[in-house]
Amino acid sequence: WMRAFRSMSGIRILSREKNDFLAEAYNAGAKLSQGEILVFMNNDLIFTPGWLEELLRAFELEKVGIAGSTILSFESKQIDNLGGHLNIFGFGQRIDSGKKYNPSQDFSFPFYIQGVLLAIRRSLFEKIKGFDPSYQANYEDVDLCWRARVLGYQVYTAQKSIVYHLGSWTVNKYLKNENSAFLCRKNRLTTLLKNGGILYLALVLPFYFLSQFALF
């Protein structure tokens, strides 16, 4: 159940009966939105002047389908993430997390943008049918970016779009650590199966399962 209403400023607010986590909420918000670029964000961010303009500038590059900001930790002022890369088993690694931010550094194109703040072309979002709601929490952003890359789009971090992250308020409140760990393992495997391709799966999955059994 949900309802939406429009305020005097033109902002539409969607009220949901329960917390279905990121994918469901983002998809529902997208249906009410307008414009060619969708910008999804968490509720624990602090924005700096010009962040949105710099983020949208990334889409001047024709091949860019998804873009993110430079996310800094609000407490330490160090890098929270500049997007992320995946290793061969699908484990994500935030780029330069914990390092001092250098505004003149040369940014490479990450594999994925974290869902904490993610912008995407509406046409692409509709083509890949949005976030996968079955994920609940963890890896829905990786899956979205991987599906975009399969279609030939690039993922990009906007260097001069600076946003501070306070840190996982809603997740810590509504999701227990053991549930989060289970969803992370389940969704990682789901993402590999959905997007890896037959040759990749044939070569990687046996070693992936061996690595997971070793953890128990």
C-alpha cells in the first residue's frame, strides 16, 4: 500500500506502509518521477554546493549510463567510496575507501556505483526494468550496474560532485547483522548467476562454492 501527494514546492512524497528496503522504494519513486535522469539517494547524506550539476555533467558522455558522486565520510572527511570494483568471485571493493581525498586525482571508471547515491538515464532504467526487488538489501546496486554494462553502457564517478555520508542509519535500525550477512551471500550468488555468462560461470562457480564452504 502506498500513497503520494504533491506539496506547494512541487515535491512529491511517497508514503509506504512498511520498509521494503532500497530496491522497492527506489522503483516506486521512479514511477512517480519525471525527467531524463533519475537520481536515487539514501537518507543520511549531506550535500555540498554544485554537487548535482557536477553529477549530471557526467551524462554529457554518450556512453555513460550510470554515474555517482565522490562520497566522503562525514566524520573522518576521508573517502567513503568512489564506486567499487568486483573480484572474480563477485566480492565488492570500495575504491580508495579510508584514504585522503585528492581533488586532482585521476578517476577511473568503476564497475559499479553504490546505491547510497546513484544517477541513471531513465531510458536505461526502464530498459533493464529497474532494481531487482527480490534482493531486499545488498548487491541490488551491483546487479543494476552489471546489467547496464552488459548493454554496453559505462559507469562513471563524477570527481567534483562531493557528498558526505553519515553512515547506514536505516540499515542498522531495521536489519540485523546476521540477516545482512545472509542477504549479502545470497544476492552475490544471484548476481553472478544472472549476469556472469555461461563460460564465466563454468570456470568460476566451482571455486566460488569451495571458498564459501571453507567459511563454515
